[in-house]
Amino acid sequence: MENNVFHPTAQGLVEFVKACKKVPHIYVWDANGQYVTTELINQLAEKEADWYTPERKAVRLALADKGIRGWDCIGIIKGYAWNDYHQDNTAWYREDNDFNTRELIKAAKVQGTLDTMPDKPGLVVWKPGHVGVYIGDGQVIEVTCISHKIDITHLVGGIEQHPIEAVAWTHWLEYPGIDYSE
């Protein structure tokens, strides 16, 4: 990492979340892009026992060790901010921008209510307990645990794109550590 420089930008975040839609993935609470392994699911289930019900854990264990990546809603943003974070790429982790959604709204220095949001791809949209990434043209990409599709994804969630109006977002913000000056 010493000789390499990674400079997270708003446009880079947009490109990253679009690219993540194309790789095998599922919703994994408290994950930031790691590959879904038996070890990871067992660790997270122990740490977050309230969310990892026996059914949720079993479904994810059935998909473990198959090259599938996992994110939660804020984890995909952190995964980008940490240069495509996963088990084999942890050197870019930064504690100073490792937030949950409650902490994020308090930490973001540039933010506003949704009715004041500029048309700036890469902004994070927020509502209590959940975030998404505004990608432009009135569209948001979010990682959600409950899919609106009628197939296997309703059990595992994943990355979805839809109009910003589809979710009751309340705020927009710039994610700390990402450059929005472009």
C-alpha cells in the first residue's frame, strides 16, 4: 500500500456500485465486500446474532465458499472507500471512515434534506437505518436484505437499482473520505 495511491472519488463510487451488480453477490449484514465463506458467516452470526436468524444463516451458509461476495447497504460504500475491500485486500481499511448508518449521518460534514439534493452522482442517500448511492438520472443503487423480485433473491437480497422515489430517503450526504470535488 505504501507505494500505491488510491483516491476514492464520487465517480469512482458510481462505477464501483454499478460493477458490483454484475458479480455474484448477496446481502450479508455487516459485510463490506468479502467473499461469502462458512468462516465469515459463522463469525458474523456470532457477532450479530439478532439479525442472523437460523433461516438467514442457513441460506447464507448454503451459498458459502462459491465465489459469491457479500455487502450490506453501507458495506458496499465502505468496500469502495477501502479500494475494493475483501479478505485478500484489507490493507486499505480505514477506521476513520468505518461508519454504521447512524454514525454516518452525524459524521458527514456536507449533507442536507432530500429536497435540497444536488444532481451529483456519487452522493449517498440516507434514511434511518439504510443508505444507497445516487448514480445520476434519478437512479439509486442500494444493497437491500429484502428483494422486490419474486425469485431466490427474496431470501438473500442483493444489489438493486431503481428510481430515487422508490424509497423514502430523507437526506443526502457526501461520504467522509470520498472526494466530491470533481
